[in-house]
Amino acid sequence: MQRNWFLGDLLSQLLDRPGNRRGKEDKRSIAELCEALLSAEGEVSGFMLASTILDRYQTLSDAEKLDFFCHLNDQLELDADRLAETAQLYSNDRSVDLYHKLSEVAEPKRQELLRRLNQPPGATQELVAMRVDLLRFLKSNPKLKRTDIDFVHLLRSWFNRGFLVLKQISWDTPARVLDKIVAYEAVHQINDLDDLRRRLYPPDRRCFAFFHPSMPDEPLIFVEVALTTEIPTAIDALLSENRNPIEAEQAKVAAFYSISNCQKGLTGISFGNLLIKQVVTELSRELRGIDSFVTLSPIPGLNRWLADETEHPEHGHIAQAILAGTASPQDLRAMAARYLMFAKRKDGMPLDPVARFHLGNGAELYDLHAEADLSPNGQAQSSGAMVNYLYDLNKTERHHEEFATHATIEASRAVRAASTATLEATPSGNEP
């Protein structure tokens, strides 16, 4: 690993010498530079051209960046007529030469451009950042989706599991990485260094992250883990500065209480399922006494769903009460269960994104808790409700297959009972 970084640093130093920086004075437009990179010129001096294009991109205005993506989208498109002609030829003659030609014409030129751009040290991170811009432009320029599909195709290849490195984040991790953990925490805000220390230093706390060799100081995704004696029911008990830590060997439960994706440019490229499986493996190897792997997860879409249910003839009055903060804990649990079990997208998958993630990984809806997250964010998104997902290692593969194939939601008896429970409150005007 050190040899790879040494080589990259050496190449960077060589290219930064005055005699080798002529690319920065290249007067061609960025579109012309891209065409050159795709040509025979690019095969000879691709490293220099790629560096020049990436440097030039950093200087562009938003309007110029949009023009750049439109050029990729329209001028570096695949040739549909040639593809159809070649496919017809290959259907009649399955020769290796025709297969090779078909493979070439089936790929748009922009994919090869992105590959060639990914030559200089640091280029991968710059292309990930470039996609952040692309995603922003997509909102008002949906035709750019073709280009985004090609970005995703290549990024999935570059960031596949074989390249990811799992590292434990501890209080001794370099400050430059710890700063990123604080900045990227997306579930439960880290307020200060003392708060960060409480999540990393005690013997009953763990944090793991995936890194990529080309981005050694940039976590891709990280998970925070609490080692406990019982399945947790409220986030404050895990994060409180007044709690009494236990020794890791006393733990019976590993609770995943925060999972944060760090790179917006890698949106749509899932690492979470790999991360959880790897962390379960690591903790199982280190701590033999752990017999339960669960989450304490937010329910981010609950209140949005409740806002659409306020006129429902059966539970509209409960939805109103929850949003007003006057519902009982039992009714909040019941409505959270209904939401997670029955609220679906058009494709039949759960409406809640966190539920889709964990159920898709083979977890089971295990238990629901009212008054579990009293923070402003927890109140805003779910009126304080949280959920445990259980990872039963003997069942996760079967659960995953059932969910992926039939959108089957595995749930404990307690959650199923809550989803069909009689609501305590009665509609206004119907009191006995």
C-alpha cells in the first residue's frame, strides 16, 4: 500500500515540475481537450490531458459546467444506428471479432472519457465531486440522466467491495479523519469534541468506516455501534454523558444506532449492507458474548405520512393527535407499526427509506418505541418514535431474498400485533 502512495506522490511531483506543466497553458476549450483525450493524442499524453481537463473544470462557472455535461450527454453519446446494425450482424454471426466490435459500439464515448480522466492521483475523488454537480443539474435538466447512468456504472466498478477498506475509527484516529466524522454524521449530530469522545473512547463503543485507496482520508460510510447488555429503547440512553460504560466483554447486544453516507457524489452506490455484514463479522470475532445484532433506527418518513392520513376515516384523528403532540405512546407505536408494515411505494416497497435499507439487508422489524428520540429532529420526523431492526444471522439471507423477490416484510409478533391493535383514542364527537 505504501508503495502505491509513494508512486502516486512521485508522479505528482514530476508532473508539477515547471517543464511538465505546459498543459495548464493549453488554450483549447474543455470540449476540445476531451476530444483530444479520446483520440490517439490521449493515448500518448493522456495523463497530462486528464490533469488539464480536471484542473480546467475547477475553474468553470455553473453555466460552463452545465455546458460541459451537455457536451458529454449529446456529443459523446453512443451511435444507436451503428449499434443496431452491429447487433444485427452479431445475431447472425457470433464471431469473437463481431462480439468485440459490438462491445465497443454499445458503450458511449463518455464512459471511455471518464476512464481516461481517472488517471492522475486524486482523480477519483475529483470525479466523485464532479457528480455532485451533475446531480444538482439533473433537477432541472432530466436529459442528463443518460450521463449520470454512465457515472454510476463506472463508480460502481471503481468502488466495488474488493477495493473497500474497513477501518475502526477510534479516539486515536488522525484528526483530519475525525473532523470528517463530525461533519458527515447525518443521524445524531455530534455537538463537540466531548460528544465525539463519548462515541469513540469508552470500551463499550465502536465506530467503523469504509475507505477507498484513492481517497484515504475520506470515509465513504460509517456506522456507530453501542455495546449493551439489553436491546436499547431510546437514543438518549446511548448518547447521555451521564451513562455508566460497561466493559466490552459484558456486552450481549451490538446496537447500530447511526449509519451515515459521506459522499453525495456516490449517491445510488450502496455500501451500507456490506458495512453492516463486515462489522457483524468483526464484532463476532472479537466479542464472543454478543448474541444479538440490532439497530436503534429513526423513522424519517413517519410524520410526512401522518400528514397525509389526517382525513383517514379510521385513524385520521390519531394522525392529527400525534402531529399535535397529544397522542398516547400506545397510539404512536400503533401508527408507526401501520406505517412501516403497510405504507408502500408504487413498486410495493416500503415507503420509509430506512426500512427499505434494513429490510433489504435481511433484517426483521423487531420492536417500536415511543418517546425514544426527544431531539428536535426526532420530534420533527417521527414525533420521537424509533424502531429496532434485528439482524438474525441465521435468517438474513432468506429474509433478503423474500424481500427482494416478493417485498415481504419480516416482523416480530409484537410489531404485527401493534400494526393491527385497536387505537386507544376515539374520533372527536364519538366519545361514550
